[in-house]
Amino acid sequence: MLPHLLAGFANVFQPFNFLYMTFGTVVGVVIGALPGLSGSMGIILLLPMVYAMEKSTALVMLCGIFCGSMFGGSVSAILLRTPGTPSATATLLDGYPLAQQGKAGKAIGTAAVGSVIGGLVSCACLILIAPQLAKVALKFHSADYFALALFGLSIMASSAGKNVLKGLMAGAFGLFISTVGTDPLVGSARFTFGNPKLMIGFPQLAVLIGVFALSEVFTQVQGGVHRVEVKEQNVTDFFPNSKEFRRIVLPAVVGAFIGVFIGIIPGTGGAIAVFIAYNVAQRMSRHPEEFGKGALEGIAAPEAANNGTTGGALVPMLTLGIPGDTVTSVMLGALTLIGVTPGPQLFVNSPDIIYAIFAGMIVIQFLMLVFGLLFAKVAPRVLQVPTDILMPIILMLCIVGAYSLANQTYHVAVAIAFGVIGFFMKKYHFPGAPLVLGVILGPIAEKNLDRALQLSRNDWTIFFRRPIALTFIILSIVMVGITFYNNAHEGKRKAGKKA
Amino acid sequence: MKKKPFSELVIGVAFILLGICVVILAGSLNKVKLGIGPGGFPTFIAILMILLGAVQTIATLRAGFEAPAFTADRRQTLLFLCAVALAVLYVLLVPVAGFLLATPVLVFCMMMLYGNRKYLLCAAISILSTVAVWLLFTRVFLIFLPAGRLLR
């Protein structure tokens, strides 16, 4: 492993790779800091660039955006009380009060240190877990893959929180979308209504661009001119002193492991991990009463957790081709553009790419620290870019991105159509992520379901005879069951309170 | 129990209807002896959609729903419709006018829709950003962007 890793470091320190990795990290930090934009949007905007790149260059740039956006979200959470990304929601609970006390620099510095700790722990876990999981995944039967896809969908629906039914509906709709076009089994046309353009179906990346990026453009047009007011802040004195560092290191490490664990579960993400890490940090603290008033642990733990999810989310994506969260689902689409097929075979056939990612993820943590803090200095000015300038330019970049997928306006039309669908989904509180996961997991589930039944000669008990498949199926049922039970229980509790 | 919006009922029923349509259409696809065949997977999904739609509909009916009311802000609805119409128009125009002519118009109009009234600034940003993106993608990343029949 070590020689591979050293070769990975040599790869990422190639001038072009290092330059694009730094560029990706900076773009990630800025995009993450701008409220309403997220890491997935950052990857979507830079999609056309990846064609012209070497595989490892493109991958480390995408990883840079992923990690950078996780930290970037905390900057606006601390300065504006508006999390740049959902993963930074818990950071504002203590970050903003600290900024109000004139310690914005300290809050951002603590977030950066927490992010680096989280990122490094997640890198270590990624390097240790991913190759082992890939070895196990090499032995996966098609029945196991089908059950895994089912598990991914159930988790994503469950993570929709109180909207579990809507999460499931969005996931089912995504699965349906994935079936339009030429079917992958015998090549016949499905739901195309004689339209030859529909033979290629709805391209995954065009759907992603629509649901994650264009829907935001259509949503924000209703808000009119939106100029963020940033109060003059004293963004200096970043680094925690030794006493403060000792106070934050343990909650950050615990938060990082929580983040890694949550990140590995397909379909989850930073937004869930941060609140668990925040609660655990509060319980661990000797001064729980300080939480919510500017406790440094309350910043470090969730930041370590959201960066912890980055390496964790890459584990299922790289080893099984199943995205760990929404950003990795966009990344998965981007990988197909450059001819990289994630899965256990990638570890066997292209270890150079895998270890370039591992080494890149480690280097990115330090780049994030340097450029994150530099950005914090200019953030009050950058965050004032008005939406009436930003959003039309994002629309243009989305159109270029969709067009460049196949040099066809059909892809742009699909992106716009799904932008409209995404707009209505937001309006009626349907989460977009399960739809996208359905679109990605649909073909995997269908192919493996068919293959498993062909191999077993239509014996459905194959899914219950294989221990791995059975485990995933039971987990799927338990996850959905628990979420429905919790929702019903919560509803009764609220009704009881009102009575 | 708090009443639900009428839209919840409409979505539930629409989901059931979509599921039924998919079942019917999937039934007409080729059948195979081994495996699920092209219609198998869509049928499973359609059944799931019908079940989920039914749960949504029953939950809304049980909780009761508010009377249908068209309370949407007209200005906001118009802004959204204009933004979508602009994007659709762009898709239709770009093969004719090309990226360099159609994109600044789209960006400028979107800035207007977003409420910016600094016409000169918007025009300058629209043109400069389009040219910058054109140069970056065609010269640096070597990605073909539509030239348009007008400029050929």
C-alpha cells in the first residue's frame, strides 16, 4: 500500500495536478460559502472542464471542490448566520454567537482546524477501509448488488426525515425516470412514444444539472434582487491557542469518526452527521451550558463531522459505485464522463487513480486550511455578490455544462425540464436527492435483478439465500420501518402536546 | 390533526395514475423466459408508485385538506414562467443564432427578471461573461459550442 500511496503523492504534486487541485479547493470554498450553492453545484459548473483533463487531474480537482465546499459552508454560517451548505447548519449554532462577540476569526479558524482534523481522519479511514471493502465487493453476486442498491434507496428515503413518504415517492419517480429509453437488457425501446431522441433516455448528468442547479436558478428568480448584508467583522486571530486546541481536539476527533461512519452509509451525508456530532460534543463537554453561546467545541465537532463524511462518502462510491451523498452522486456522473467506472475492478485495474485520490484527499486538507483562511479575509466582500448577477451566469454555465455532455441541445432541454421538476419538488417539499439516487441506482438495480434471476433460473429465493443480500434487505426494511415509526411517534407526541 | 394542502391530494392521485399508465405500457413490452425482461422492472416501480400514491392520498383524506385556492403570488408565478420560457426559447434559438449571439440575450434577460435595472452594467456583464466562457471552452478546453447557422 505504501509504495502506491507514495506514487499517488508524486502524481498529485505534478504541476498540472497540483494546480487544478488547488483551483478545485478554492472554487469549492467559494461555492460552499455562497448561500444556496453547494458542492454538487460546484462540480456541475466545472463539468465541461473535466473532458480536457487526465483522469487523476480531474478526480483530484473534483475532490478539492467536495472538501472545499464542506468548509466553505461554515464561513457564511459564521459571518451571515446563513449556512452556505446544509452541512454547515450546526456550525452556525456556536459560530455566529462567537462572531457576534467580535471573534469571527477565531470561529472560522476553529472551523478550519476542525475541518482538517475531520478530513485527515476520513482520509485515514478511506485508505484503510476502501481497499478492503473492494476486495470483499469483488466477491459480490448480482443478488448482493441488487440488495445494496435497494438499501441505498431506503437510506436516502429515510434520511428525508419527516418527509419519508415524499422521499420514497421521489426515489420511486427517479427509478421510473431511469427506465425511459433503450432498456439495458434486450435493447428494446421503453416509454419513448416513437421519439428517437428519447432512445437515450434522460441522461443522468443532465438530470443532476436540472435538479440540483437549474431548480435553484428558477427558485431564486422569485426572490428578486438579493444582496447579502455583511456586517464589518474582525476576521483576524484565526488559530486557537494551545488551551483552546486541547479543548477542541477530542470532540473534533469524535465528530470526525461520526462523520466517517455516517458518510459510509449510502445516501446519507454531512447534514445528518453534524447534528449527531454536535449533540455528542455537548454531552462530552465539561461546559455544556456554553453551547449555543459560542463554544469552540460546538464549531469544531460539526465541522470535523462534515469533513469526515467526505472520505466516508467516497468509500461506497469508489468501491461499489454507489454514491455516499448528493455530492458524490454528481461526482459519480462526472467520472463516467472521463471514462472511469467506479467499483471493485477500479482497485484492480487502476490503482494509480485510486491512490492519486487518496494522496490528493490528504493534500487537499492542508490546501483547504490555507486557502480557506485566506478566503475568510475577503469573504465579507465576496459574499455580497448579488444573486441578480450570479444566478444568470450560473444558468449560462449550467447550459454549457449540459450541452457539452454530448454536444446536443437535447441534454440542455432535459436539464431545463428537470430544473422545472426540481423547482416544483422544492415548492411541495419533495427532497431532490432521492430522485437523483433513483436515477443512478435504477440501472444498477435493474441489471443486477435480471442477472440474479437469470443465474438462479427465476428463483426469487436467491435474495434470501445469500447472506449479504439478505442482510441488506433486512436493513432496508428496518430503516424504512424505523423512520415510519419515528414519524408516527413524533406526530402523536405533537398531537398530545397540543391537546 | 392539521389539514393538508389540496396539492398533497393532487400529487397522490397523480402518482397513482402515473403508476397505472406505467403498468399498462410496461405490459406491452417484450416478454422473456428467464430474468425480468424489459417490462419487469418498470412494473415493480409502477406498483411501488401506486402504493406510495395511495398512502399519500389516504393520509391526506384522513387528515382532511384545505379547499383548493389559487393564492399563488401572480408576480412570482410570472417571473418563474418567464424564466422557464426564456430557457426554452434559448434551446430553440441556439442552433440558429449560435452560442455567441443567443447567450448574452439570455443572460441579460435573466438579469432583468432578477430585478436588476442597471441596463448598461447588465449588458456589459452579459457580453463579457459570454465571450469569456466561449474563449475558455473553445480555446482552452477544446469543447465545441454551437456556432449557429446565422454565423456560419
